Amino acid sequence: MWENELFFEAVPLLLEAFIKVTLVVTVLGTLIAVVLGLVWAIAVRELPPLLAAPLRFLVDFIRMTPLPVHLLVIYYAFNSLSAMTVGILVIGVHYSTYMAESYRAGIESIRSGQWEAATALSLPASRTWRAVILPQAIRNTLPSLGNWAIAMFKDTPFLIFISVPEMVTRAREFGGQHFTYVEAMTVAGVLFLLASYPTAVLMRKLEKKLAY
Amino acid sequence: MSDFFSGVATALPRLLGEGLLATLVSFAGGAVVMVLVAVVLGLVEHQAPAWLAVIARVIVELFRGSSLVVQLFFFFYVIPTLTGVDLGSTWTAIIALGLNYGAYGAEVVRGSLNAVPRGQWETTTALSMPWATKMRRVIWPQAWALMLPGFNNLMVMLIKGTAVVSLVLLSDITFEADQLRRQVGLWPAFLSALVIYYLIALVVSTVMRWGEGRAQRRLGLGDFQIRQARRDAAKVLAGAAAAEAGSGGSGARREGRDT
């Protein structure tokens, strides 16, 4: 049932995949999502309705359709990109649509007096966003961005669809080679727990600390 | 362009046949298990004695903290080895999806129970209502109205989650689209699949919203309060659905826990 030998063989292998692929995808994907999410949130507010409506539809469409299908489409459509690159880009864009919602909620929580004051001072739009709205909005948004980053981390195994050698893909290969999946899958699950639970607790603390 | 449409015409029957069936079975089964798991774990976390609540908490954190795909493989590869019980692909998918999203749902249930005003709990105590009556007649109808927006989000997540069931050898829409790709080309196959997923999500979301309105009206709330509650829920759940769905901290008032 449980063989210590296989367990000790699986740990370094999966740790390597965890650090080299899973973490890299999460960090780069989060960077893309944090930036693009803000772009969507601001663009939908600032663009003329004729452009904002299709953009909003596209963002909603991406958010309401499954990540594995997006991965497969982009993987086959852009042959020249490596699977890892496709994985980072697609997961980043997918989660940017969630983060756009978080930013939107944060922006909407700003009282209208702030906008009016900026207008009264005839601040240009860029300065209104940079100096007045975003510093307040992002404070409200930060914990939920963190939660989406954790969710993204737990979705990295979806990259198995385009055969990126991340941790769970490797765990399945390892299991296949040794005709038993018990040790490798346990290690993969435990590594996920060890990484995501403390981060989630940290986010909860941050949320309490930032709450007015 | 006409290639594209003839491709779609070839792809649709297969996507809407076997593929749609596998996706819908996983979704419907997963949704039933999800709601059951969420209600049981959420109630236990909120109402049961501490030692039992801790066990429920551990289960919730286990399923929220590890990944859906890991759990799917665990039920598919590891449980049969350890217990000798082979669930088969369909049940594996249903149970893994239901438990994973149910763990998130437990937080929605717990958060909603927390958000039922304290006075409501105190009144039932003052009237010395039995626990079952209290829940059925006073607390649950109010909590139910609060938790439906959270479940709405989780249902959409669950539909998207069913796209992983091809990993346990079910021929769902994603799998069929990948097969059709060779025959009809990339875009006709996958765009059709995406639109089908989108439409399922829209339908489910609309039904859930109708349910929300109904639950609110049964509490005697008008359209204004319904919109208000929806906005509140959207605020709580923006960014919170996946990692922190409706848990006590995220906006829901922390009161009303009757002990």
C-alpha cells in the first residue's frame, strides 16, 4: 500500500517540479493578472460605450468559460509558443477577468465625493486615477487579489491539459511508471496544502488589518 | 468563412450529443453533492459542539487547500488502491467535484448563518423553540436568501470545473472538442465548445437569480431590497468566491452565533 522508498523518491522530484514550474507559473501568472485586471476595470469605465460593451462581453465570456478549453485553444493556435509560455499567458489572462471584478468592486466602493472633488479641482483623468481613486480602491482590493492568486495556484494542475510538466503532471507520470499512485499523489496534495493554507490564513489577517 | 460554418455544423451534433451529456451529468451530480456537503459541513461548523465543528473545519480546509485535479486523481487512482472500491469514472468525477466545491459552499453556508441578525436567534431562544423548528421556520429561510448568490457563483465555477472530467476518461464537451479539432479544425471545434459552456452558465445563473428573487420575496422583501442584497452579495463575493467564499470575515456581519 504505502512504500517509504517510493515516497522518498517522489518527494525531491515533485519538489523540483513544484519550484521550477508551479511556483513560476503562479508568480508570473499573478503579475499578468494583476496588471491586466486593472486595465480591464479602468478601460470598461473610461472607454466610450461602443468600445466598452464588447470589452465587457469578452471579459465576461472568458470568465464564464473553462480554463482547460482556453489552454487547448491557445496551445494549438500558436504553435511557436512553448507549452509553459501558453500556460502562463492563459492562466494570467483568465484570472485577470476575475481580478477585474475585484478592482471594479474596489473602485465602486469609493464615495462619489472623491470623484466630484477631483472634478472640482479639474484634475486630468490620469491624475484622478493615479492620485485619488486607485490608492483608495487598491487598499480595498488587495485581500481579494491575494485570494485569487491562491486560487490560481490551485488551478495550475489544469496545465496538465497541455502537458506542462508541473507537479501533478509529474505525479501522474511517476505513478504510471511505478504502477501505484498512492505516494506521489499524497505528496502532491500535501505540498499544495502546505503552501496554500498558510497563505490563506495570512490573507485573512491582511483582510482584517486593512478593513476600515 | 463557409469552411468555418460547415465545421461548426459538423461539430455541433457531436458536442451536443455525448459530450453535453457527460458534462451535464457531472454538473448535475456535482451540484447535488456540492449542496449536500455544503449544508452539512456549514451547519456542523456553525451549530455543532466544538470538537465536531473542528472536524468539519479540517475537512473544509483539506478540500479547499489542495487542488481539484489532485482530488480527482486521488479518488480515481489512490482510493481504489487503498480501499479496493472502484467508483468508476462518472462517480469519481461527481464526488470529487461535489466535495471540492462543497467545501467552498460550506463557507457560504457558515457565513450566511453568521449574517442572520442576532435578534432572530435570541427571539427563538426566548420562545424556547426546539432546534429543528427554529432552523426550519426562522433561521434557515433568512440564511437561504443570503446564501443563494454565493451558490450562484459556485454553480458557475462548478460548470467550468467539469472541464477536468476528461482526465478521468469521461468524454465531455472539452474532450469531444479536442477530438473534433483534427476533423473540423481548431476554431470551429473549440469556439462551439466555449459557446455551449457559456450558454449553460448563463442558463444556470438565470435560474439561480430567479431563485434568489423568490427566496427574498418569501421573506416579504421587495425588489429594492432584492437588488440591495444582490449588490451586497456581489461585494462580498467579488474575488472571494474561490478562496474565501462568504466566510465570516469578508463583509458578512459577525453576529448571531447562538451559544
